[in-house]
Amino acid sequence: MRMKEIEFNSKEVADGLRHLEDDAPQILIDKGRTGSQSTESLLGYYNYLKTIRGYVLRQEALLRLVERDLLIERNRRGRASKADVAAAKVAFDEAKARFCEFVKNAYYSD
């Protein structure tokens, strides 16, 4: 099942971090004690990692978008150069491409 952009949000990241900090270590400890080779208990771990990575990439793209828009406005008022605007556009395009590529290939582990 494909992950969607809307799922890369701060609530999901907070849930993921809580799982990685609280639940995952105990799962790994318990797995070591029982000798179980089942990876089913670790699926949440991989999904949370993907969610966190997606959130970070999304936030980076949004930040670069705001920076680009700010520099466009500053340029319009004569406070930023065209080179600054061009660099901000490139930074945004690269961040957006990284996020879009991630979303295109983001599937839940199940």
C-alpha cells in the first residue's frame, strides 16, 4: 500500500518517535530472549522510519518554498539579487524533487 503525502505530519512523527524510543527497544529485547525469527513485530519500526524520513523531506521542501517566495518578494522590492532568487529556486526544486521521489517509492512494510 502506497504512503500518501498527508501522512507525513508532526503527529505521525511524534507517534513514530515514541514507538522507536519506547516500544522498539522492548520488542528487540523480547525477541532476543525468545529467539523468535519473526520480523512481524518490526514492521511498525520500518513504517515509522519511513514516516519520519518523509516528514523531514517534506518540511525541507516547504522551508525552501518559503525561502524562495521571500527572496522573490525581496527582489521585487530591490532587496535581493536575481542570483539570490535563482539559487533559492534551485534549492526549492531540488528539495521538492527529493520529496516527490521519496513519496513515489514510499510503501508500507507489511
